[in-house]
Amino acid sequence: MAPDTSTQIHNIGYRSYDGPRLGRSYARKSLFAQSLRGAYGLGRSAKSKVLPMLLFAVMCVPALILVAVAITVPGSTALPIKYTTYAMTTQVIVYLYLASQAPQSVSRDLRFKTVPLYFSRPIERVDYVLAKFAAMASALFILTATPLLIMWIGSLLAKFDFADQTKGFGQALVSVLLLSLLFSGLGLVMAALTPRRGFGVAAIIAVLLIPYGAVSAVQAIAYETGSTGGIEWLGLFSPMSLIDGLQTAFLGADSGFPGSEGPSSAVGFVYLLVILGLIAGSYAALMARYRKAGL
């Protein structure tokens, strides 16, 4: 009987890898860099670059106008608005940017079920969450801090008081850093709840915009009816109002609360605790979400 030759083993030259194994740290840094670049459309299609770059430009244009006005108007000694006011004035742009980029950062991995591939090895769940959180916070910080840098450089060109301008610039940087961490955490949690990008966009807009509108309306009603005692406490129920109250209490900002100088230092400390609690809670919620998604 002739031998069975239907099954054969061929040597096609596979060799084991003997090079350096870069491990978790390298994988985490690579995921952070890729996610940060993706937040501005870098490394993606031309269409993906349009919206983030457009929002970035729109965020910076008012700062350029403020600088131009300050330089050209004779006798100017300061910028038309404070550094800490800028993010509050342009908050809608921040909402749109976060709502458009947080879902693209995490929703596609969930939709195409690629998360388990990340967790196979060497990266682990904590590395994935930290990289995505840090990348989104860094992208938001770039968006909100760049106009402040433009204003600061413009103030120096206009020969305004260096110490005063630098102090205001530094206070605003602290404010937008906390804003970036808080908003990124909330945005990523909303985006990670569903693989549907459209649902994630709507959820992020709702979480940020609706509470701020509701709190502002109730604060205005309280002011008009003479119930001013609770205005500063109402700010605890909106992410943007939390940032407003904190920077008013500790960073020399003007309060956006109606008829109020803003929270006192004691109430501002409560604001700080709530902000830090929300940031930590967002991280914990993401860890819990990816415990299930990684299966």
C-alpha cells in the first residue's frame, strides 16, 4: 500500500524572536501617544482631522483678537478679560470637542471588540484606562491652555506688568488642568457605556450642558427671590459650575454666579473635594467597565 502523503510538515523558516521585549511601559506609552494623536485626527484620515482642528482654531481665534485689541488700543494696561474667564466663555467649544473625540477614543474598541486583544499581553486593564484617561485629559488641556498661552505672550508683547500677567496665567493653567481631568473622566465614562458613537456624543453633551443650564436657571431664580444663601451650594451640581466656584474661591477669578462673589474658601474646599471625588470616581467607573469589556 502506498504511504499517505496528504499531510506533510514544511519548514517555512519561522524563527523565534530574540530581540528586546519592551513590556507594559512601552505599550502604555504607545497607546497614550496614539490616543493623543487621534484626538486631533493625526494619523487618521483627512476627514477625521477637520472637526478637531476646526474647534482648536475656533478656540484660539478669540484669544488672538483679545491680544490684538490690547496691543492696538492706546493706554491699555491689561487684557480685556481675565485668563480664568476664558474657558468659561468658550465652554461650548470645549463641550463639542469632548463630545466628538471621547467616543472615537474608546467606542470603536468596544464596537469592534478589540479590547480583549489589548489585554492579551503585555498591556493590562489599568494600563489601558490610564493611557486613555491621560490622553483625553492632555488633549483637552492643549485645547484650553493654548489660548491662555497666546494671551500671555500677547500681554508681554504689549508690555503689561509681567508679574501680574504671569500670576493670572498660572492660576488659569491650574483651573484648566482640573477642568481637563474632570471633563475627560466624565466624557470617557459616558462614551464607554455604549459602543454606539452617536449615543456617546449625546450622553456627553447631556451630562455637561443640561446640569449647567439647570443650575444657572435655579441660581437666577434664587437670586431674584432673595434666597441668595443657597446659590454657592447649587454650583456643586454642575461640572462647569464646580470649576467656576473653585477658581473663584482659590484662583482669583470673577464669579459667574448671579449676584454673588462666589463660594467662600470653606465652601471652595468642598468644591475641590467634589471635583477630586468625581475624577477618582470616573477612573473607578472606567476600571469597572473594562473589567467586563476585557472578557
